[in-house]
Amino acid sequence: MPATIHPRERPGIINPIFTCQPAGAQFASIGIKDCIGIVHGGQGCVMFVRLIFSQHFKESFELASSSLHEDGAVFGALDRVEEAVDVLLMRYPKVRVVPIISTCSTEVIGDDIDGVVRKLNEELLPRKYPGREVHLVAVHAPSFVGSMVSGYNVAVRDLVQHFAGRTEPNGRLNLLTGWVNPGDVTELKHLLAEMEVDATVLFETEEFDSPLMPDKSGVSHGETTVEDLRSLGDAVGTVALNRYETTLAAEYLEQEFGIPTVSGVTPIGIRNTDTFLQRVKNLTGKEIPRSLVIERGRALDAITDVAHMFLADKRVALYGNPDLVIGLAEFCLDMEMKPVLLLLGDDNPNYDDDPRIRAMLEHVDEMEIVTNADLWELERRITQENLELDLIMGHSKGRFVAIDSQIPMLRVGFPVYDRAGYFRHPVMGYAGATWLAESIANTLFADMEYKGMKEWVLNVW
Ligand code: SF4
């Protein structure tokens, strides 16, 4: 089969890969310190999203709901938003940021969340909370367009638009990570620290890997502050890592403040991490130190140990967030693997023109990329079209496809809830390249032993 990209051809979604836009907006909001988002919709729009965050990180996060009921769904429910903001501010004296996130139902009925933000700013806040710094940010996240990926992109832009200002140059770099794990944030900060680059990270989510402390505090949140957000306009440059998750905010910063921006590199694998560091060097003038050359060499050595002998020609299916899937596919190709099926779970029209996708399609003989895909696309190809696969890479929602078809699976992306501690490991940077190569190899090794397939090779390796 030639390399192609095309949308899902059948109507209806069976086992979706993504959830809806408000989930992405909620993920952005939990990255900010002293912030609790209010989702203007039914309680389930928060309850299930919050559950999935907790399943993935094994932590608890705070999110609120306007808890729309039948009457509100027909006649409008802005009064519930007003009440929700008031209750939230009373209950949480430290809260400074309240994103108000719309949903499918409240967009359909036309509730004016921008208007209610203006009203609350003019009436409730000065009357009941005089002198208290409170930022209400309207985030439009109707779920009948886009996905959790575009919802994150929109929310980051809206938060950046609300806060970013310019005072005086601070010499820092804006690093917009996209929807990544705490392990990725740690690795990215490590790479920048080695280059002696001071960065404002959106979002500082390392604390999602929260310690158990003597005070028994049981809630996790990000550490990006209002002050961090305000300083974005003073930076020397912006690096926006995941094209589909950060581009809107990066474009805003470039247009509003003239900040040089590089957008769209996802530093998964050696090649993409090299590009990332080179771009940081170009923006900041800082050299790539020998310590990172050594780390790169160590990662290359780890990959060389397994690539040609165990990974070459292994056929892989991938699904999940588009930048993750594309970065993983590029890395698989670099390791001589064959990423034959890529499933992207929404219908973003820009996929067709993505230079990374175009480059892969031009250079491989067999690759099918399905947009607006679901997990049935994967299951159907395995069960009805005899698609041969050696490995599946994706989040835990596809686990039953892997289990039923007895194809080994490496969990990556969001959500991963059926393996312990995966959020702690990076897939980005040289450390991520090492972890990925070795985890792929170990997944295949376990399968070789389980199925008794050439497992003796492991004795003599
Ligand atoms: S699809 Fe609509 S109702 Fe369902 S969780 Fe998303 S926003 Fe809420």
C-alpha cells in the first residue's frame, strides 16, 4: 500500500481517541498556580475529565462546574456562573485566576461568557472582593468542533492574551511545552539549564508528580504564576514545541510583542532534540555545551544497542495527540522501524500540509495516516484486514485492542492509567529518546518470552 493521509471513511465514532475541547482547556487551567477553572456546562464535563486527570497522574486536581440543569440548558444559565464565581472566591481565598470554560450545551444556547466576565468585573468583584486580585478569563471550548487538543491550544492562547504584557526585557525564553508529562517538563528544563537559558515554562507541571507531605495536602496544581504569565511579553524569544497545542499562543506573542518565535518542533528522538537545541541556540545566542553532547552520545549508544538487532523492520501502529504521534513516528523511522498506521483523533485541516507528515509520506513506502480516526480503525484493520503489527503505541484507551489481538503495546501519551508512573518518564529530549528506545525493546522482549518467539536470543545478546 502506498503512503497516504485520508480522513476516516465511515460515519460515527467507535471508541474515540480524544475527548472534547473543554478537557484541553481544563488541562491548561490546572497548570497555573492559584487557579481553578469553572466549566460552564453539566457536571459530567468536569467530573469525567477530573477523573481521567486523576487516573493518569494518580493525584487530585481542583476544577469547578456551574452544574447546568435542564432549565439552564433551555433558558440560559449565566446566573449559575455568577454564583459559581462567588462561591469559589469565598471558599478559596487564595484563588487569583478563574478561567470560565464554555461547553457544547452552553455554546449552543448562546450563553455570553464574555459578557458575564465583564459584569462580574464591574459588579461582584468591586462590591464583594474590593482590593482582591482576581482574573476571570473567558475560554470558548465548544465540543462540537475540534478536540481536547484544540481546546488546550485555545485555552493557552486565551490565558496568554489575558495576562501577557511588556515592561522591560528580561532575557528569558518562553517555552510553550504543549500537552506533556511532568517528566518531559523536567527534561526540557534540564536541557535549557545546561545551556544556561532562563525560561518561563508554560506550564510548570512538574508538581503534578506531587510529594506526600506531613501536612497531608492532597491537591496537585501547576506552578506557573500570574507573574510568569505577565512577563511573557518581555522575553527574547518563544519556542512553541507542539504545533497543534501551542501555535495560537505563540502567534499572539509574536504579533503583539514582536517576539521571535519558532513553532512546531516536538523534540522526540535525537534528530528533533538536536533541532530544538539548535533553535534555542539561534534565539538566545547560548552555546550547546559539551555536557549535552555527552548526553546525546549516551542516548545514541543506548539506541544503537537495540535498534538494528531488535527494532529494525518492526511494524508499528500509533495513535494519540498529533504532535506526539508524528514525533514518535519520526523516531521510529530513525530506529529503522516501520510506522505503518498513524491514527489522529480529530479533523484538523492542517494535517494535510504539515511538513513533517509530508516528509514522511514522501520517504516511506508504506504508511497510512487516518485523520478524525477512532480506535475501531485500529481494531478493524487488525481483525478484518489482517494488518500485521509488531507493536502498538498509544494511551490506555486502546489497551483492549492490544490485549485481544495479543500485540505488545507501549503506553505513551494521555491518559495512561494501566501502568505505574509513566507520567514520570520523558519522551522528549535525549533522556526521552533513551527511555523510548529501551521501553520499546523491553516491551518486545517481554512479548518474545511470553510467546516463546526467539527468546533464546536474549541469552546471547
Ligand atoms: S461533549 Fe459536551 S457534554 Fe460531553 S463532556 Fe464534552 S462539553 Fe460536556
